[in-house]
Amino acid sequence: MNEIVTSVLAFVVAISVLVAVHEYGHFWVARKLGVRVLRFCIGFGKPVWSRIAGRDPVEYAVAAIPLGGYVKLLDEREGPVPEDQKHRAFNRQTPVKRIAILVAGPLFNFIFAIIAYWMMFITGISALQPVIGGVEAGSRAERAELRAGDRIVAVDQRETPTMMDARIGLLDGLVGDGEARLRVVGSDGQTRDLLLTVSGDRRELTEHADIFPQLGIQPWRPVLPPVIGSLSEDGSALRSGLEVGDRILTADGQAVDDWSSWVDFVRARPDQQVALEIERDGRRQSLDLLIGTSTSGSAEIGLIGAGVVVPEGLYDEIVTQQRFGPFEAVAQSISRTWDMSALTVRMLYRMITGDVSPKSISGPINIAQTAGYTASVGLAAFLAFLAIVSISLGILNLLPIPMLDGGQIVYQVAEMIKGSPVSERTQIIGQQVGILLLLMLMSFAFYNDIVRLAG
């Protein structure tokens, strides 16, 4: 229940902030260009709060459904306008001014992403280095001669200091032309150049959240002994008599070699009682453990409320720290925003050409889960999440769909070319098509979310 509450709250905060940033871009530029703003609203539906303020009065409102927002401008096409205010109507502005107002929303989303990345970089973020823990036999990774212990230092000549950088580089290269050139440093310190290729249908690489399993790559993870390091007060482990320091030897007669295999054993047995053999204070003992239940997506998993003993300095050699000074962070944040924007555009194009699976589209449920997870991890992770979603929101709104900013910009460009406004009938048809396309996109995103939960 706590995870659901965290996800919902993080989702509402994230969407509200990003929508407010987007709409403020329209609002700020419109006011600077002398266009009258009638309402600035966050959310859709019936307003739950509103207030009129300012020397040039604007109604500020918050509506019941926190999934969007809008800025209402004075416009003769939406109702009568007093004669002395007509020069401030949106429809009376030149196409260049209208384009500036329309572009401002997405532009502010990109600016926000730069600021979020800047805050992330000066705060500092810890990330795993792209070290390979294992390679599956017969896999694409094995054919490329990748080995356990290899650290991926570059993909297609771009440095990959973190696991996420390596994942993005591999996804971009392999989906694009079916190959990625890797530079790796082996556990022996030797540098090697490798070629990883994918033949046939490349869409399968984008049907899952992680590309590594599709390539046969197992990320590095520590091998920890199955020793109890902590117990939660409401967990079944404490109620069953387990104590801090106990080492799990066997479970239902099956040897437990490490903590990872113990976690897998527990997760696969919700609501089951198992017979344990443990070592406590140097002596072997038998104990019956009743495994509790938790929910992961739509599936029930076992949970006992126990943590592992983590040796001090375990991750020192595998974790990299990304932290920059205020000025260096500016360049890093601009570069990261550009790279993520370019990647998003390329992936959208590849989805149209059929190289990227439409199953990769996420809806509000998946976004909420990610928001909750990153919020629980820490500020830096949540800032990175906000930056990525802000970039996506900016690019989405620039698509040439009539209901979006990009579609309205197309109308203004058409007016500049033909010398007169696009006909009202054409705009109405465009809006209808735009609504249909958006509904189809939203429905498909919801469908993907439901399939992920069911899976």
C-alpha cells in the first residue's frame, strides 16, 4: 500500500510540475508579446481552486484531473472581444508571434530538463559501472566474445561510464543498424574492441524494459553469503524465530549458496511454510519459516522482512560517482539534454519505420511506478526521471498533430506560405483527426501498462 501511495503522489507531483512548466512557457511569452491571457490552469475538468490576480487580471486555477493543463488566450474565434482589446487577441498576432508562443511551451520543457540535470550533477549521483557479471551460452554477447568481468568503456566511440550509458548506447546502435562497436576492458586489464550484431527483427530489443537479457548479458551483482543482517518488526522472519547473524544453510533440503538464491527461493513461495537449517553461534539448528506475501504488479511473491549483511566497501570498485562543479555541470546538463532529446526523436522515427516495437510506449501507470521508485531512491534519481519525462513531453508536443503545439505551428507556417489563414473547416477536420490519434495513442499506452502489470 505504501508503494502505491508513493507512486501516486510522485506521479501527481511530477506531472503537475512538468505541465506547469510547459504552460508557463506559453503564458510568459504571450504576456511578453502583449497577448492577453485569460486563464492559467493546471489539470482538466472542474476547477477545485481558482483565483483572479494581477494588474492585467488572469484567472489561476487548479482542476480535478491532474493529467494536463492549458493557457487560455484572448481569441476572437472563441467569443466576442471588446474593440479596445482586439489588438491583444491571439488571432490578431503575426504568424511569427503565434509560433513563438506555441514553441515556448516545449522550449520551457527542455530548459527545465537542463536545470534538473544540472541539479542532479551538482548534487551528485552514484551509479554502477557497466561491468558484465555473466554471459549466456550461445547468446549474441557470447558470439561477440564478451566475457564475465568485462567493463564496457565505450559504445560506438561514446564513453559509457555508467550501466545506464551502456544500455542506451547499445539500444541506440543495435536498433539503428543492427550493430554496435564496443570497447571493453577485461578483468585482466587488457582493452579489446568487439562488434556486437543483431540480425533479423530488431524490434524484440525494445519489447522489454532492459536490453541486456535480449543480448545474453547478466549485469554484475555481488555474491553475498546468506546471512541475516536485519529484521523488520512486522516480518514473518522475526515471528518465525530467525535472528540477526543467522546463516541459512538449507531450505526444504535444498542448499542455499548465496543471498541471491535465497531471495529467489523466498519470492517463489508466498504463503508457504518451509523447513530451514541454519547456523547460529557456530551451531546448526532447525527452524520452520512461514513465508509472507507481497504484491509485485499483478503477481504475488514471497516476503519475510529480512535484509542481508553488506560488507563495508563492497561496491567501492564497481560504483562511479558523477558530481560536477556548478559551471562544469552546465555543460554536462546541456549535453545530456541534447543526447536524450536526439535519442527520443530517433526512437520515435524508428517506431514509425517499424524498427522499434510499439510495446515500448509507456502510459500513466508505468510512469507512476517509475516516479514512485525514483522518488524512493533519492533526489538525484527523481531529478533524472523528471528531466527525461520533461524532454518527452516537449518532443511529444512538437509532433505535427493538430491538437498539439506542433500541429498549430504547422497551421501558422501554412498561413505564412499561402498568405491567408488555414480555413476553419480544415482546422476542424484537423482537430478531429488529432483527437482520434491522441485517443489511439493513449489507449495503446494504457494497454501496454496493463499487459506489463499482468505479466
